[in-house]
Amino acid sequence: MLHTRVCDLLGIQYPIIQGGLGHISGGELAAAVSNAGGLGTIALTTRSPELYVQEKWPISVRNEIKLTKSLTKKPFAVNVPMDNYVHEKFVEAAIYGQLCPRKIC
């Protein structure tokens, strides 16, 4: 299987990066992709409707990161769209969740 510099940089086995697939890209899918050797991705903007309240979004993000961490010890990513009005809260939640231990983000 192809092994690239991206694999080394991200700490993954295969150069496969899961895209942010809306509401189906939660912690379970991200962990499954990461456990299979790729880089799983949590999509942050499409949480359930009750979490669309801006104050609840960071809690949802942290919970999704915690879920992913409980299912894999391998690297994973979060998809933070920069045109979203709560993107700063997403980034804060990801940092709070210690998503970037490799200091590459």
C-alpha cells in the first residue's frame, strides 16, 4: 500500500482522509476510519437540531471528541468550516479537547 509523507505527518498508516460528511461524520465513523489506518474526521456543523443553539455547540463538540477518543487511540481530525458564525467556538472546543497533541494544527 502507498505510504506518503502525509502519512508520516499525520501519524496514519494509509493516505486516506475521510471528508466531513455532514451529520453522518460523528465520532463513531471517525474512529472507525482512524482504526482502519486512515484519518477519520468529525464534521462539526451538522449536529442534531437541538444543539443548534450556539451555547450548546461547544459542549456537543467536546462530547464528540471524547466519544472519538474513547473509541480510538489513533489520530483523527475535525472539520471546522470557516464561514460558520460559531467557528471560533469550534476551535476553542477542539483545543479544549486536546485534539492537536502533535502540534501540527
